[in-house]
Amino acid sequence: MTLPALIALDWGTTSLRAYLLGSDGVALDTRTSSAGIMNLPAGGFDQAFEDTCGVWLDAHAPLRAQLPVIAAGMVGSAQGWIEAPYVETPAGADALVAGIVTVKTARGVIVHIAPGVLEQGALPNVMRGEETQIFGALFGEPALGGTSGALIGLPGTHAKWAFVADERIERFYTFMTGETFSALRDHTILGRTMHPGATHDEPAFLRGVDTARDAGQAGLLATIFSTRTLGLTGQLSAEQQPDYLSGILIGHELRGLNEVLARQQSSLAGRTLRLIGNDALCKRYRAALARFGCHDAPTVAHATERGLYRIAALAGLIAAPVRAA
Amino acid sequence: MTLPALIALDWGTTSLRAYLLGSDGVALDTRTSSAGIMNLPAGGFDQAFEDTCGVWLDAHAPLRAQLPVIAAGMVGSAQGWIEAPYVETPAGADALVAGIVTVKTARGVIVHIAPGVLEQGALPNVMRGEETQIFGALFGEPALGGTSGALIGLPGTHAKWAFVADERIERFYTFMTGETFSALRDHTILGRTMHPGATHDEPAFLRGVDTARDAGQAGLLATIFSTRTLGLTGQLSAEQQPDYLSGILIGHELRGLNEVLARQQSSLAGRTLRLIGNDALCKRYRAALARFGCHDAPTVAHATERGLYRIAALAGLIAAPVRAA
């Protein structure tokens, strides 16, 4: 039986996912709560940590040795428990380790918080939490971090697309796809004619993707209106409209990514990449990517806990191989 | 003194603007209310009409002749007072007249409601109210409607850009710029770091426009995130962020329009066009258009009442010249 070796926290804006990891990095237990940093009262971090991880700490107490704790995500932001200032691109795992900031809980436990990554420039970019997932993917598949570079997508509220090479995050883009979808659906006229469908409507979704790909030159602000007009003209049912709009937005994200790649004499077509995220959303992105000619975009499993485990190992919090076997 | 000749209603989603026009088409009185069609209770049209125009009708009653009433806008939609089905592009003023639908009020007054315009196609487009404003602009400046064609922009919640030629609306685009701005500001993370500025911050606005123009290839979903990251990195104050985001969105609208024009071997640069809308917003668009090389975009005054007056004349509701002098 593997003994607990590390508590690893993925502590974001809307949720807290806690992993009790064994010495081999495999999760022995997992707890999820809605104690994201935006849902906590002032000073609520300590209590949320106790509520989520206290039972693990209690069970481990007789073993005398402190169970190390590592965290990543918005918990290290200016609105978080304690600020772990961003490290700048190009950023390797060593830079993340060097940027770890600690906070001591009421119980006396030291929580190690990994920093996020900042890309300076005319249009700066930031990530918190995704960098740890990216290193989780790289540790699990070292070839990804080679000199030829790789592209990793992290769909979500704020989707990230990161270019990694030489085991470093070289640069990345943020697309506010998920949050914009929710805002348009819930707070514009587009939502008024929609009914949520019982199931994902794949043809409606792909129609939206194709619209963005083939007729998206006027931009998102123009194409989204077709959600309404295709409904008005009887070409899109109320149940199809949410998936169509989702397809339009994800389609514009991929169209934009393709434009970025075009300036590097590259393209999504025929490219190999990796996705990190929940299965349903990654599946949706894979279907959309296929419309852009990209047919090799598997989801990386366990990227979050693997990344936290490896950062903890590099930081000397646990005795473990710092490189994948 | 000019006698009242026509009640003209611009009845939209959120407001009702009523004009009492003299026989020369000039407004003798104007009343504005928040009785837009979305703000009315079921069956509330008759009461809203009475509340707004009753005083004019009462004053006119001793003159015996019925004061004709014409309306345009969402009042003719499926959610309106009575539906005036869309007429299709290319649409001239004669088609609008042929599509007028009437409703009789409790008082016995006949309200003539002009239809909107529909452009069929893979991405259909619709307008209601703007077509009347466009014909108001054409009647006032007949050269605009010539065979060489003109481009007319109507900034707003759902901005329209219409190509007109031979006195007909040939085709048009809708950009959900205003409504998307409100949804992003009020219902995404971008609003959390914003403070409304006391005055319009022109440099911040133009910075947003330039960002969309010069770095917008990744698309709107990517560029809007810079509102947040420029704040995080101390390059954009909380007060500057609303105008910056507004600039990004209007910049993407014009970038998209420029892409549409490029496919016609044309461009905004050096082009002459017309704007219809409120002065502050048109001024903002003129500043943005200048960043795309377009320096000739005056606002057409009185397009709404002029359009309603001329449609009424063409329909024989009033005795008036149907062509501008």
C-alpha cells in the first residue's frame, strides 16, 4: 500500500480541488469544493483549507512527519491567500519552484503556493494554475518539451494556448471563450430565443464552427448575430441555438489561433497538439479542431496532480524522481 | 405657422420616440418614453401610444381630419404590436410602403407600421427601424443613393453597416458591438477591475481601437483579455479600462468591416461614408474610423423623422413631395 506523501491543491476562482497523493504521485483520495477564491469570505482561506484537507492531516498526524502541501492557481493571486508574484516567460519548472511563496495555517501547516506566469508585451498575458498543468503534461510526456516545440490547449472559461519548447513555456494566448459564451447567452438578446437542449447537438455545434471558419472574416461581433437570424428564418431551432453559438465562439478561437500560426508559417491543419481539461469540453474542441484539419489532439490525463507532484518534487518537498521514468 | 401633419414613431426595443411633424417634415414637438416593446406589459401598446401621443391627437381633434400615424422599428416585429413581415434585399422605399401593416387603436386611430428588411443567405441579416433611417438619409442627400453606391453606418446596440445603391438597400451587416460591450463589462471578470471614468478617455479608447486594428489577428476573444492584463501590469488604470474595451470592440467591428470591403477590392481608407445615430456615439466612431484612414464620415441629422415622413408621403398618408427638392 502506498502511503500519503503530498497534499496537492488546484485552487481556482470558483472551486478548490484537493488531491491526497501517494509517494508515486497517484491520487489516494480527492476532494472537491466550491471554495474558489471568489466564493470565500475575507480571511476564509484557512477555514476552507481545514474543511477540505483537515481530515487528511488528522489521519496523518500520528505519523509525526508533516505532510507537505503544495497549491497552484488563483490562490496565489493578489486576491488570493498570499500573493506569489508571476514569473515571466520563457518559464521553466525551475522558475516556478524559485517563485514559490509560503503561508502558515492556523494548524501550523506550511502551504507552498506556486506562482503563475506572465508574458510581457504590448498585449500582456497571464496564467495561474495552467502552468502547473502544462508541466504535468511535459513531465508525463518528455518528448513534448523538446526543442521542436509543442502546442498545448487548455479549454475553459479563459482558454489558454501555450507554445512550449525546451521544457519551457515560451509564450501563450488567452481566449475568453467560455466566459464570453455565458455572458452572451445569459445577458444578450441571443439568449432570449434559446432553449437548453437535453443533449449536445453536434451538427449545430459544427455548423457554428464552420461559420466562424468560412464566414468569420467580419469577426465575432457579426457572426454571433446569425444565432438569432437563423432562428428567425426557421433554420435553427431554439434547442440548437446554444450549441451553434458555442461552435461560433470556439470556431473563432481556433480561427484566431490559426491566424497566429499563419504568421509563423504554420497552421492547425495536420498539426499534433495536446489538450488539458475536462473530457466533455476537450471532446468538443477535438471535433472543432478536426474542422480545421487537426486530427491529433489527445487529452492529457491527470495533468493537474502530476504537475503539482513534480513541482513539489523539484522543490524538495517530497522525495521523488524529478524526471519521468 | 406650420400645422401638424403626421405623427411619426420610432418604436424600438427599449424606447419609443414620437415626433409631431409639420407639413414640411420638420418636428413641431418630440416626446420620448421608455415604452420600448421589451418594457411593455402584454397588450400595453395601445396605452403606451395614448400616453405618448394622446395629447397631440386631442389637440388635433377639433380639426376633424384624422392625423395620420406612421411607425417603424421593433413595434412591427413578431413581439410587437402587429407583425409587419420583413421585405427582402435589395429593398427600396417602394417595397417598404408595400409592406406597411396597419393596426387600429382603441381611439380608432389607424397606425401604419413599416416593415423591416431581411437579407437571406447562409448568414441572414435583419433590421427594423434602421431601414427607415437609411431612406431618411437618402431622401435628404439623393446623391448617396446613386449607382456608385454608398456605405452607411448606424452605431448602436446592434450596429448596422448598409451598402446602398440605386436607392435601394443592397446588403448589410450587423455587429452586436454595443450589447456585447455591456455584457462583457457587466457580466465578466473584465468589469471587476473597472471604474467608470467621469469623462470619455480618448487616448484609452484609441489605444483599444489600435490594438484591434494592429494586433487583432487572434480575434476579439483574445484581445479583450488585455483589458485585464494591462491593468494587472499597471499600464491601464481602472478608469481607462471601460473606454479601452469600447475601443477594442469598435476596433474589431471596423476591422471586420474592412475585411468585408477587402473582398470587394475596397477599404475604409480614403472612403466617404455616412453615420446615423446619437452624436456622442457617432463622434466616437468617427475617431475610430480615422484610425482606419477614413476621414469623411459625417453624421446625417434628422434621418429618423425624415425617413418616416418620406415613407408616409410615398404611402399617400400626407400630401408632400416624395422626392427631396
